[in-house]
Amino acid sequence: MRHKLAGRKLSRSASHRRALLRNLVTDLLDHEKITTTEAKAREVRSLADKMITLGKEGGLNSRRQALSFIFDEKVVNKVFGEIAPRYGERPGGYTRITKIAPRLGDGAPLVRLELVE
């Protein structure tokens, strides 16, 4: 039984799933929008919001926590220098999921995950 277990498995092992989510969060924060499946986007959304919240806190410990999750140091600098100040007054909800056409190969529901303005 799965009572009170959060998160989706995405048909991957734990290490593969963690690497996938870290890559997606890094790309989202770098390019500010990505196209992926709906299940992956729903998982990435909360993690990206947490990284932006760390950027809003702005301390050394927050930067180290972000560096331990985000792969690229340039992206961390972008989060702390550009993205987080943009959302200074916003209490949360930094991402938007917009549904687009199903994928041609397997019909998986695709979405565009982007940072709100």
C-alpha cells in the first residue's frame, strides 16, 4: 500500500529519478522554460520553487544547499542574482504548467513548464 507516500516513481530507480529531476530543474532555471511530460513537470515544479526560495533567502547556507542540488554553478549564480530578486514580493508559485499537444511517438501528454513573469 502507498499510504502517505509523496512523489512519482516515473518508472526509474531512485538514483536515476534524482538525476533526472536535478537535470530538469537545472535546465528550467537556465532556460526559464522547458517542454516535458506532465508527470515530470509536476515533480519538477516543487523542486524549482524550492530552489528559487533558497535564492530569495540569499544566505551562504542557502547557496550551498542550491549548489548541492543544481548541477551548474552558473545557474546557481543566475538564480541568486537574477531570478530570485524578480520574485521578491511573490509568496510562491514561480512556475506555470501549460498543456500542449500530445507527443507524436507515444501520445504522452506534453506540457510547457515555465517561470512566471
